[in-house]
Amino acid sequence: MQREPQAFDRVLSSMCTEPHPVAREAAERFLATNPGDPGTYPTVAALEDDAIAILGEIAGLEDPAGYVASGGTEANIQAVRIARERAEAKRPNVVMPESAHFSFQKAADVLGVDLRIVPVDEQYRADLEAVRASVDSDTALVVGVAGTTEYGRVDPIPALAEIAHSADAMCHVDAAWGGFVLPFTDYDWHFGHADIDSMAIDPHKMGQAAVPAGGLLVRDESLLDELAVDTPYLESTSQATLTGTRSGAGVASAVAAMEELWPGGYRSQYARSQNNAEWLADALEKRGYSVVDPTLPLVAATLPRSTFDALRAKGWRISRTATGELRIVCMPHVTREMLASFIGDLDQLEVRASVPVVSDD
Ligand SMILES: Cc1ncc(COP(=O)(O)O)c(C=O)c1O
């Protein structure tokens, strides 16, 4: 097999990034290990405890419990599963803002719960009145997002946790993308700020670990019991993960990246990414495009469809929000030079579009 993976030099819309060199190296070393079978692979199982300890520190969780999942999707599905198991309702529901990731649709499908999707306010954050109005005695879970996929917004997490608990429901925070930048902001988003029960926080996004390395954290270890099944043929007794065999590469690279970067490296990465986002937003605004303020390192802007298509044809890996805006995520691999080159291509397209067509006759 001679093929090489694509380079990152034109990737502007991914929420994954080039792994940090120490994470890449650790992933390779632990490629053939399986933390799903801790009796056989105790070294990587112990590394997973280290991963959860650091994730807990990042997320303000004093007595951390959880596991390294395959990604945010698995963590979100498992959070819904815990809440469903705890709920007494025959047909439990989950209340979440329309900005929540589509993984919750998968959770609802496989777990047989109803999704109650509420609107966001003018700042793209969960509308609290709408959440209050949707919660009832069948509500198992209220979801808040700390770093939304399309606009990088943080929902009012403490208020959402209050609403959830007043209805005897649980509260889950999806910080799959935001978890490694929010510690350096003033937002209230984690276990230390609000009475939340579970969280998705992914090392393989802003954490610079190799894929697959997601994180599920729970406030109380007993919540994992809701997920555990007996494992008769293994030397361990039960398993709480959704997948069976798991990649030790993800676990090892998460630990390597976090040991290397938490907190100083992540802090300077956040500053660099945020500066890049603000620079890009400014560059787009100066050219007359309407831009959604990048409160985290993610820029959305209105761009004509034809310009968007022409940029993709030039090889830029960009994507659009549900309402059609250009969406650029300033991940660690996204440099100022890349963004300047992107704006250079945009300018060329604009010049061409503004040159009047001259007829020969
Ligand atoms: C906020 C949020 N949650 C969950 C996910 C799903 O994560 P994964 O693709 O790792 O399963 C994403 C993916 O971008 C996300 O942005």
C-alpha cells in the first residue's frame, strides 16, 4: 500500500487536527493494545486511569470517573443511555438546543428516547425559556453545549443544570470540541462551575491526540454502573464502554498529548487559534462579508455559494453551517499563513467576479 494520507495544509473545517508529535509517537507504540480487555493489557488500562485523571483536572472534576471513548458521538450516546437508565418514565425525553451535535439524533434512535429540540437565542445559545417550557416529569436529560459545532457558542450551563435538577433530570455538557480551549476563558462550563452530571470532552479534537480519543466524564462513578455489562470470558468482570475492543493508540496518545500540553501548551494554542479566528473574521468583514463574532476559535460568515464552490475547487476543505454560512475552525494546524493564502484566493475570485465582461462586437 503506497498511498499517503492527505496533508492538512488546506483543511479549514475539520474539528480534528494533526496530532502533536508526542501523541503520534505514543499512538504508534500502543497500536496493538486493547484497553477493553484490562486483564490482558494492564499497561494501557493504567494509562486510561491517567487520562481520566487529567481530563478530570481540566474539567473541574474532583474525583474523576469516566473512560476514553471513540469520540464525542460515543460519549454523548452513553450520557443519554445513563440518563435513560436512571429515568422512571416509560418514554423518557431529552431536551437540547437546536445547536446540539447530530450525535444526539443517533442516541435517540438507538436508545428509544424522544428528543425535544428547543431554539437558540440571538447569540446562538440555548434559549432558557424554551428549555424550561419543554422540560417535564418525563425528561431524563437536559443537554448543554460548551463550544457548539457551527458557531463555537457556550450555552448557559449553570442555568441548564438548575432547570434539569428541578425536574429530577440529569444534565450533560457536550464539550467535545470546546473542552481544551474553555479552561482559558471566563465561561462557566464545567463540573466545578455547575451541578452537571456528565460531560463529553475529546482529546482528539483541540486536545491534539490521535483519533480515536474521545472522553466521557461522570460526576459520580456509580453512574458508570448504568452502562456496565458482565464480561464472562474476560478476566475483568464488567465493561461500561459502548465498543468492546478499543484502540490503545487513542488512550496512549491522549495521555501523551495532555501530559505534554496541559496547561501551558494548550493555553498558548488557544491564544494562537483565537487570534487567528479574530484576524480571519476581520479580514472577511473588511471585504464586506457578514461575520458571526468568533467568541471561540471558529468563524462563520456569509459567502455566496458560487464563491464557496470556487474555493473548494481550489482545494480548500471548507464547510457550511445548516443555514449555508462558510464555517472555518481554527484548529492547531491552521496557521496565519494558511488563512492569508485562503484570503488571497478569495481576493482573486472577487477580482475576477468584478471584472466586467467585455464583448468583442
Ligand atoms: C460539539 C460536538 N459534539 C460531538 C461531536 C462528535 O464527535 P465525534 O465526531 O468525535 O464522534 C462533535 C464533532 O465535531 C462536536 O463538534
